[in-house]
Amino acid sequence: MIEIYDTTLRDGTQGEGISFSLNDKLKITKKLDNLGVHYIEGGWSGSNPKDTLFFKKVGSVKLNRAVVTAFGSTRRANVSAEEDTSMKSILDSGADVATIFGKSWDFHVMEVLKTTLENNLEMIRDSIRFLRSNGLRVIYDAEHFFDGFKKNADYAMQTVEAAQSAGAETIVLCDTNGGTMPFEVSNIVEEVKKRTTVPLGIHAHNDGGTAVANSMMAVKSGVVQVQGTINGYGERCGNADLCTIIPNLKIKLNLDCIADSQLKNLTRVSRYVSELANLVPRNDQPYVGKSAFTHKGGAHVDAVLKNADSYEHTNPESVGNSRRLLISELAGKRNILSKAKEHGVDLSLAKTKEILNTVKSLENDGYQFEGAEGSFVLLLKRALGEDNPLFDAESFEVVIKKDHKGITANATVELELDGKRVIASSMGDGPVDALNRALKDVLTPIYPELKLIRLTDYKVRVLDAKSGTAAKVRVLIDSSDGKKTWSTVGVSTNIIEASWNAILDALEYGSV
Ligand SMILES: [Zn+2]
């Protein structure tokens, strides 16, 4: 059994742009517990009011398996453990398990703590004994352990022995600066294991791009606890990504950590945390990314449809992800067929050829349907004559005005709806917003369901940068009605027209 120790709520929040509210932290705690992790590091108790409050509140959250730990440092250099504020906050947190970090690297002891090597050992022993005597279990994080070991192995080992003798139940070897290589981790962990009896853990950062590899090598060399964060969030280049480590442990190394049924929650938890962190999920993230089981090349798609093992290292369902087949110029007919089937549309071979040709010619014009499934479904329906245009003909006008008071955008749209001409004007934050509002003003009396549709993301890509300001642009819009989300695309040399086309598709797709 390998213990999974999650530090998303503490180390993860050190990542640039990441901040969780108290409520977010409580919600994530619940999700992590459902995922089946063994430990959830709740925060640095006493360091800020939010973390202090978190420990107050988390006591009443019912957890199945996970134990919430309070993080802190060893006591300061010239204060006794009893009088130290960090020690006191850990006791005040009410947590049963404390995770405290201490220095393993002589350089840090002398240059950062500005104390003697012997006093640092005393600080480690003292702090752990104090917490133990107050009834807490203690996990000891040996900060900068690998760097310390490389510079002064004897001293680094003395710090580990100090923690062991004082009663730490697990000693976690930290690659705090994240620059250690997998083979070094493996050698050092084996060496430490020979000279200690206490169970070991690994805490790796990703500055060398090897945090996951380092964690895997540490497990192979005998550690029994892996620390990391959801999506690898963390300071600088992040922490070891538990969303890769957990399936690696289970599927590749056949080691027990969370249950198979819990593994199926992994993709959902990954996206949930990125949602609360307000960060766009990485499509190419192993196992849980949107592209992790996505096939584009025609020959690959053909092979995967015959047997998924041909181009997949593992089964997407095992981690709660799903297979996607992309529509692109490279796509073959089978791609179109299976995509249509996914949306409940049956196509004849002749229609399939026709649609494939349409896709190819639109892609020549700059369209791309990979990220715009909404527009693709409409394309299918148009080819079959099953589409449902919202109106017959249109014109629009957008006026942008900048003066000393600021900048304003005003859009007017004129549509032919059921043989009648209707017109509406609206101001907006920008031209696209103004158009969107004016369109909705005209359409919602007839299509009330459009009221719920929100534009959630808007991206512009310049297609032929060489043409400068006359270049063609592709606009990609994400929309949501609160239940489902969809993406649509528009292309034009005029950015407003490209946006208009993408908005029309978004509303038409959302109205069915
Ligand atoms: Zn860390």
C-alpha cells in the first residue's frame, strides 16, 4: 500500500495565480476524500486567518478515509518548543497529525537559519518530541533533503536520524528546489533506506520537469508515501502531479493506493480543482487531459476503432476520461461516421463523402472543427437539411466611439424572423458583447431558452500573420447554458464578422 498525501490546499496554493477561498478549500477536501487520498494537508495553521478558520470548520466535515494534517515548521532557533508560535498553532488547529518541515542542508542551516548545525538537530528533536508528547502523530518533511545529501550526506543523515529518534512516524525526503534527477533520487533513497528504520516518503517539485519520474523512482526504491498536488499545481514549475502518479502507481506498478472505483473519479476531480483554481485545464495532461485519449490522424483513428490498444497505453474509462476522435483534414470517412453516431446522426456513405469534402474545404478557408464540436454538429445537420436556422436574413452595424470619456460600443442588428423585420440596438463592453446583447434582445422573445446561454470563453487566432492587419482570423467561442458547454467557430478577414458567425452558431446550437 502506497499512501497518497495531497498538498493541493497548502503547497498547491503557492502556485502563481492560485487562490482558494475557505469554501473552496472545504469543497476540495470533500472531493479529495472521495478520491480516496490518505492525507490532506489543510494548510499552514496560524499563518493566516483563512487557514486558521479552515481547521475550525473542517472538523465538522465528514470524511471517509482522509486525515487532515496541519503544516508548520520546526520551532525557531532560540525559542523553546512550548513558547514557539508555530508549535502552538499546530496544537490549536486540533489536527491529529502534524507535518513539520526542518532543514537537512547544512548551507541552509548556516546561511538561512543562521544557527549551528547542532542546534538545528536539537530543533528537529525538540519539535517532534513536543508534538508527540501532546498526543499528535508527526510526519517530518526533510526540506532540501536531496541537495543537502549531495553536499553533506553525513549531516543530512543526522537530521533524518534526529527526526526518527524523536518519534516521527514517516520521514519525507523533499526535493524542494526540484532539480534532482530520477537516477539521483533512486540512489539517495536506497542509501537512506539502508540507514533508517522509519517509513519514508517523497515530496518532489517539478523544476527539472521530473517531479513525477522522481516520485516513481522513489517508490521503486522503497518509499511508502507520495506527496503531490492535483494537476501538479504549486510554486514555480509546480509539485508532482497526483493525477499522473496515482494511475501510474495503480496501472503501471500494480500498487494499491486508492480503489479502482475511486480512480474513475480522477478526471472529474482534476477538472473540478482546475475550475475552482480558475485555471484552464491542460489538454495534454497525462491520463486526465482532454487530449489524453484523442485521435486525429486518419490511420490512427482507423486503427483505434478496430482495437483501442493500437494507439492507447491504457483504457480512458479507468481514470474517468473518454476517447475522442477529431474531425480534421487528415480525418477519414470513418472519423466522420463515428463522430456523427456520437451525436445520434446516421449517415449514408454518399453523405459522409459530401460532408468530408465540406470539412476539407472549410478547413482550407481557416475553419477548424477540432475545438468546435457545436459548429460541426450544425454542419452535419445542414448537410442533412435538418438544421433549424433561428432567422432568415440579417444585417448588423457596430459603432465604436472613443472620446475623452472613454470607449463605447453600440451594435444594431436587423433580422428577418418569420417574414417580419425586427431590429434591436444594444451597448456592450466591446463590439462582440454589444452584438451578442442586441441579438439576444431580438431573439429571446421567440426563443426564451437563449436567455440562459452565456459566452464563457472567447479566443482569436490570426491565420495568416503575413497579411498583417488584413489577415484572416478564426474566432472560437465557448458557451454554456449552465448544464452543458459547447464550442463554435467563425472565420473571416473581419474579426467582427468571424465573431458574429461563431455567436450565431452558438445560439443556434444552444436553441435545440
Ligand atoms: Zn513543496
